[in-house]
Amino acid sequence: MSEANASATRITPGNALRPEDIALEVRTGLAKPTEDTAEYALRLGDDALILAQRLGHWISRAPELEEDIALGNIALDELGHARSFLSYAGGAMTNDDGSARSEDDLAYFRREHEFRSVQLFEQPNGDFAATIARQFVVSYYQFLLYSRLTESKDATLAAIAAKAVKEVDYHRDHAAQWVLRLAGGTEESRKRMIHGFRIMWPYVEELFRDDDLTGRLAEAGIAVAPSSLKEDFDRLTGEVLTEAGLEVPDVPAAPGGGRQGKHSEHLGYILAEMQVLAREHPGASW
């Protein structure tokens, strides 16, 4: 049994595995991802981290108090997923002193081209309808991904996914209800919902691209091939769009490249805001 799976008897899908637990197992050698597995965890962690940063901007700005709280809670859920995935990814990456890179090292001390999030997550919030359009796509994608990832042969990935899928199931319902509400509301709200989908949909295709890394890991039973999620994604999102009287936008796919560190101009601004305190006061604690 590999080191990555050695803790399977203690970390079982459904247990509330905390980032601190993962970090401890990484430090003690109980959980040691391969380089491929660490790169995969880094991708998923970056997706969640950048989305959390985007959603956090809505705190005190949402159209109603209940939404202020809801979007803030969704952002915190995503941040928790990011912490877990990044803590695990750091187990195969080292700092200059030879120590494993922590979640903070990966979040605050990497540059733009070192992030592996797909470009959808970094797109500007826009108005509330645009944010809901992005959240609708993301939540259905993450729900399908994490549902499948609970079956991973890597015990740590499976445990992270088992906790995360319960949270993104709520995110999915929240987004779907808002799509129906906005599309079926006023003429203005419907127009904004349609526009929100048009500006976000070019970035959907990148979510489902396979590459050599996901191919190797999927074959080994560790990761999920992104393309294998597309059929269910189309079916489930299509059901909501049909109920809302909306169509899938007929827009060309964006080039993408986030998994290879190629990002839109927006990511640099996100990182500048997110990383400034840690970079100005490295090692500070409070």
C-alpha cells in the first residue's frame, strides 16, 4: 500500500477531515501525495481559493441581507476546500529550507503563472446575475466532480471530497433557485440573467478538458477525467435552464489555459489584493 493510501483506515469518506489534520499527516509522513496527485490537488485548491476571493467581495454588497450571509458562507466553504487541497498538495512541494510548503505558502507566495485555476473562477463578479451565472456553472461542476472523487483510491482526496460535496450540494440549490428567480422575475432581471450566462459560458468548456495529468490519474483511479463529467453537467444544468425558459448561450469557447498557468488579466489583480499583507509582513501571526 502506498503512503498516500496508508491512512485509509483512519480517514474514511464522510469524516470531517480538517485542513489541520491533513497538514499534520503531511508533516509526519502519514499522507504523502505523489507529484501528479499533488499537482491535481493544487488545481482543485486554486479553483476554490480564487472563487472564495471573488465571492468574498459581495460581503456588504449583496442585494439583500440574506444573500450577504449566503454568499459569505459559500465563500467560506470554498476557502475550506482550498485549505484542504492546498495542505495536501504541499506535501510534495518544498520550500528553500526543505520543509513541505504549507497552505499559506501556496496561497500567498506564488506568482500568477504558478496558479492552476481555470479561467472561469477569476472572471469578474459583474452584477449579481453574472455572479449567479458563474456560481451556477461552478456549483454543478464541483458537485459532479466531488461526488465522483469520493471514490478515489487516494484516501485523502476521497475524504476531502466527501466533506466538500455536502456543501456544494447546497451551493448548487442556491444558484439554481436564483437562476429561476431572476429569469422569471422582471424584464430587467431576466435580461441580466441572460447576459450573465453569455459572459460566463465561454469559460465552461475549459472545465471539461482532459490532459496527460488527469489521464494518468484517472486511469490509476485517483482522479476524475474532466470530460467524463460533461454529459451529466449538460443534463442537470439543462433541466434548470429549461425550467427557467433559458437556452444554453451560443458563444465561442475561450482559449483557456489556466491549468498551464495561462490566465486572464483579472487574476493578477485578485492576487495583489489577496497576497499583499502576507508579502508585506512574511511570517507574521496574530
